[in-house]
Amino acid sequence: MLSQDKINRINELSKKSKTIGLSIEEAKEQTKLRKEYLESFRSSMRNTIENVKVLDPQGNDVTPQKVKEAKNKKYLN
């Protein structure tokens, strides 16, 4: 998870870019922070999806095969 300081900085840079604009250094920092945020988000989402088990109303496991394979691959590595 991304630290709250970094999230706050992303928001500051976003507001500044909409009002007065960013310097070249700030634009590079914004790009770097956004990339880091997206990597963190994707990792978290992937982890959530890999730990999901889908059940139908009768209680049968209907988890998609792709999710099962990803989970098995994760635990084998």
C-alpha cells in the first residue's frame, strides 16, 4: 500500500497542475508517483482476486478456472 504522504503529494500535484501548472521536475515526480500508485493498486487487486472463492446459490464452487490457476500458481512459486 502506498503511504498517505505519497497519496497526499499526488493530490497536491494534481491540484497544482489544474491551477498554475507544474514544473518539469514536478511533472516527472507526478508521473513517478502515479506509476507507483498504479503498481500498488494492481498488486492489491490481484491479491484480492486470487483469494476470492465464488459460490452459486446451491453452495457449489463456481470460481473461474483462470482465478483458480492464478491462485495455484501463486502458491507453487
